[in-house]
Amino acid sequence: MNQTTDNELSVKCMNVLMNSVGPVDAERFISIVTNAAFDYTDWQKNLFEGETLDTLFEKVRGFQPETEFRGQSV
């Protein structure tokens, strides 16, 4: 299995982000994340606080992207 390079990962993630929220909000998000003191580990610990497997499953089942993915497959 080939490991994705940092550049390939960046391109994939930016495509997903831009197709999800648009280029302006994608840029805003990148600016927020890079300028803010952000502890991913701490954030991740509380990400599903109060959720059960059943509530998470229902959220996943109900997820429908608002727009069709139009990015490039990498």
C-alpha cells in the first residue's frame, strides 16, 4: 500500500472542503485553523460527548450532502 504524500493529502482535503463549503469559506476555515490555538487531541476527546452509538448511527443515516462532489479524484 502506497502512503499518500503530504501534498496529495492537502489537495484531496482542500477539494473536499471547497466542494463542501465553497472556496471563500474554505479559505476562512484554513485561516481560522492556522491562526487559532487549537489542540486537536483535546477537541477530539469531547467530539462525541453525550452521544450514544444509536444517536450517532441515526446522524450518519440521515446525512445527505447538499451538493454533489465535483472535485477531482486523486
